[in-house]
Amino acid sequence: MESNHKSGDGLSGTQKEAALRALIQRTGYSLVQENGQRKYGGPPPGWDAAPPERGCEIFIGKLPRDLFEDELIPLCEKIGKIYEMRMMMDFNGNNRGYAFVTFSNKLEAKNAIKQLNNYEIRNGRLLGVCASVDNCRLFVGGIPKTKKREEILSEMKKVTEGVVDVIVYPSAADKTKNRGFAFVEYESHRAAAMARRKLLP
């Protein structure tokens, strides 16, 4: 059911949907909602190179909850080419107050942080922008102490995708046992985030 509730920028729910449709038509990017996030691009139309290297993603926080891509994309486009934007969404269709934007190179990401941090997106609402912590490693506790590294690696590869390595520390008292936890290294931040969602109840 379409909502006519007015948002902070004065647009109703149906107007918001129309604004998002207009944005997609203008840019040719895809907009897909999956796993509690809405993904714009990734890759953008006509992109046939590898994804941007690490260090190209920024975190944008303090977003008004009723703000969407139609307001944020034009702002980011002024700074550089957007490879992808991921906006975290709640069950009511509002954003969770933050998004991640990946630019095509590190310089654009750096400029975006400079220009957008403390930017007044709406009256009295300042954005909080910083480099995204591109963390590819997960801490996994509750591992049986008798398990060997190879067994843990094999098990993690069965239940999650993109596992690169497992780091296990031996127990100080008994070197044949582990300490009951491990760090699992993934091929990308995305793979680590998806694994975290899968592993958390």
C-alpha cells in the first residue's frame, strides 16, 4: 500500500517513489533491496573493469531517517563517479541513519569525506562522513578447543562464502588445543558482512 505520509523534505511516500524512479531513469543504475539494505549500482552501467580497490568506500552517518537515494546520490555525484551505494533500511521502509558509498577511486573517496563531513543536508541536520572500515575479518567464539585450524577452515567454508583464511591461537596451557575462538578472514568486507548475518541468530 502506498503511503501519503509527508517526510522531512515535504514529499509524500508516493512522491518519494516517483523521485527514486526518476533517479534510476536518469542514471541507468539498478536499485535492488536485499538483506536489509538497498543497493544502488555495484557495478554502474557500462562498468566492465574490476571493482574499485579497498579504500574507495565511505561511511555516511547521521542521515535523516526519511532521506533516500534521490537526495544523497546527486550530492555524491558532484564529487565523483559512484560505483555503488548501500543504504541500510529498516522494516518500515526508512533508512537506518547510515549508508556506504563506493567511489571509482581513492581520491574521490577522500574528497567526499572532506566535502560531505558536517555538510548540512537539511535544516540543522549535519552529515557525519568518514572512511569506511573495510573490515574483512570476523571473530568467531565458542569453538571446541580440540578443533584444529584445518577443521575450522573447512567448516567455515561449508557455512559461509568467500573464506580466505582462519587464524587460531594455541592455548597457553596445552599447545595441542586452541583458545576457543578464531578469526576468519574473508575475501571482501561484503563477504565478511554477509557471513556475519548468516552466523548471527
